[in-house]
Amino acid sequence: MFPQASVLLHGELNDFLPEKRRGRPLTIRLPEGERPAVKHILASLGVPPVEVGRVLLNGERVPLTFGVPPASQIEAHPYGRGLSPRPSGGESPAFVLDNHLGRLASYLRILGFDTLYRNDYQDEELARLAAGGRILLTRDRQLLMRNAIRYGRWMRSKSPREQLREVVEHYALQGEIVPMRRCPRCNGLLEPVAKSAVLEELEPLTRLYYEEFKRCTVCGQIYWRGSHYERMKRWLDEVLSP
Ligand SMILES: [Zn+2]
């Protein structure tokens, strides 16, 4: 008989398992004479430790680094909704997104969140930025498994709209949304600019109907609360309504 342990995943941690293995205890073979850490056992099942909120070993709470003795029963729970941890500090969380999440990056910026995204970031760079106090959002579980990553989440859906809903919900961002704070194109901060200073750059109708403008401090793009802004706001209200 080999040394073994049983693992039961709760709730959305089952998303990392193939369908037929979900929701029931899994038997894991342990290496002879060793006590692997809980997080290594979970990682071997495809579960990124950063998504694990609570682990019970034979009914007692243990840290992710706890060495698992043979014949243990492990239960792993995800963080509850709205309780995904964020880097400490009073400000709204900042994000870094992998190369697949360009649309989500614009949406988060539209909501005012500091969001780094480039379509050519390498994994090393993403991990470094995440280790510097950003939440990593990714479609790549292997990336999320890296030791340097302390805050992050695997995006379940491929739909940018669903992804946005998921992030707002899991990080409880609803109360921290500030539209017209960041540039959706480049993440730069917007600042108010006098109409007279941008007059030359405006279309005739915009010039006629709008008085308040903002300009991106990085790329120079001009924004105002025109019809596209109203459309976007309605769309966001719809996506984010419970
Ligand atoms: Zn910009």
C-alpha cells in the first residue's frame, strides 16, 4: 500500500478539475517518506494556490505550506465572493493582465482601475509586475502557479463581458468605480482640460454641444461625456447589474 491522502475541493476550485472528477474526494499518492506541502498537492491537481482561501486537514485548519502526513483528509475551500484578497494598502487594487485579455483591460480602465496590459508581455515580466503589488488576471493557470504570484485569479470565461463581471464581483469593486479617470487606450490618468485648449481638435458638433473635456496625460487622447460615453455607461450598468 502506497502512502496516500484524500483531497476534496469545494465550490469553484472544482473548475480546475476535469468534469468527472469534480465534487468528490480524490485519492492522491504521496511520495515515500516525504510530507509534501498542501500547496504542492493542490498544484499537482491543477489548482493555483493563490485561489485557495482555506485548507482543513483532518478537520483542522492548516496553512498552505503545511506538510501532509499519509492518510490525511484534505479539504480546500475557495475565497468567498467579494473576498478575493488584494495587495494591502488603502487604494483601489491595481491589475496586470495577460496577453489574452485586451478587451478586459480596456473595460477595467474605463471603470477607473489601474490596469497594465500589453500584447507582448512575457511571462517573466507579468510575474514581476504581479509580485510588485498587482493582481494578476490570466487565462493561463501555469502562470498563476508561479511562486512569485501572491494575488491573482484565473479567468473562467473567454467572454470579456463575463470576465469583467467576474472581476468586479470577486474583488468587490462595485463601490470603487470612477469613470473618466483613466484612458482606456493606454491606462494614463485623465485630467480636465479647458475647451479653449482643445478647440482645434474637436469635430464641429462636439464643439457645439459639449463644454467639459479631459485629456490623457500620457497619449493626449481627448474625452468628453458624449453619446459614446452614454452608450458605454448603459452597457456597463447592464453588465454589472446583479
Ligand atoms: Zn492615453
